[in-house]
Amino acid sequence: MKVILQKDVRDHGKKGQMVEVSDGYARNFLFPKGLAVQATADNINIMQQQEKARQRKEEQEIAEANEIKKKLGSCTVKVPASAGKGGKLFGSVTSKEVSEALADQYGIVIEKNRIIMEPIKTFGTFTVKCKLGHEISGSFTVVTTEKEQ
């Protein structure tokens, strides 16, 4: 019997795939647990529409990621920090602070876990990379400055 999987099923396939399984396995296990539906003409059509919608959404996400990458290239984010003698910061500048400063200064929202950087412990200019999704990454400049009293 041909079925369309609604969820990933171990040893059979992933969500959205059409697979061939035995009649008993489908009726007694897959259908009652909501793991699959029978591959009727209507269900096959619905599966194809869902696949097209998923592809459109993925294309849109890629376009947005490329747009953000272009914007990031010209960004210089200034992060004020307090420091002691010798220009060594009290604590460090983390990806959370960089993410917040990027959102405040340029309106670009990137989650802190997508920013790839070591904590910054001195004043200066640093290049920071970030993952934008779909294997697209961008980079921008972070400048740490002394906090005005």
C-alpha cells in the first residue's frame, strides 16, 4: 500500500515522502498514530502543493538572507564599554551586546547565537561573522569604544 508520511518514520522515510508499506503495518500502526495517510489522488495533490509552498518559503528565506548580507557589508557597529588601565575592558563584549547594538543602530535583527565571535576584551576594531541561514554568512565590523561617563 502506498502511503504519504506525515512525520519522520524510522527505516521508512521522512515527512512528506510517499513510500510503499505492507497493508497491515499501515492500518495497524501508521494510520492510528497519525504517522501517515493513504496515497489517494487528493492526498498526493495536497502533498505536491505543500512541497511547492515549502520551496517558495525556502527561496524567500534565501533572498532575505542575501539582502541582509548586502546590508551587513557596510555596517560598522559601535559598542561602548567600560575599561580600566591599559585599555583592558571590565568583563567583555559578547555576541548578545553586539546583536543588540546592531538592532539599535541599523535595525538588522540577528539572534546572538548566529553571531560567531570570541568575547572581545580590548578596545579596537574587529570583524565579526554571522550565519544567516541556508549556508549564507555575512560579516560586519565591530568597534569597541570607551563608554562616556
